[in-house]
Amino acid sequence: MTAKEFLDQFGIPGLPKENCLIDVACPYCGDRDGILVNVQKWTHIYDDGTDDDADDITNHDTEYDEKSSAQCTQCGKYANFGEFEIPGLDEEIERQLNE
């Protein structure tokens, strides 16, 4: 879905995003509040549980890409994260808001 197609279908969904959700939206319901993403992350496993903030973990990055499993928190649609990426969406929202 293109940015124009998204905006034609759902309208302007608020202000442009500025961080992790830039150009991210659900193409099925239009929601932009958040997407659940299956990520890879190091964690320390103990007999009584896990700790992903343990002192001996040197890499605290949370990694995901366009092939990561994802789910819209509003409508529940499952897809690869790449399907929730709409190139140029926030730039187009900004442009339309400034018209």
C-alpha cells in the first residue's frame, strides 16, 4: 500500500510519528498506535526465570526486520512487519497538514 492509498482510505490519522513508528501503520484498519513484533533479544535464563536486563548481557539491542512476525494491536491482523511499513506515510501526512 502506498502512502496516498493509505490516506485516501483512512484519512489523516493524527500527527506524523517521530521515532520507531515512522511510516508504520496497519493497512487493514488504519491504526498507528502500535504494532506487536516478535523480536530477537538476548536474555539470561535462570532456573526460576529470565532476566533480559542482567548485568552480564553486553548487547541489549532489540532486533526485528521486515520479515518479523507482527500483529496490529487494534484489529488483530497478523502479517510480516514489512506489511505494516508504508514508505513516505509520515512525510505525506506532514505535507497534507501543511496545505
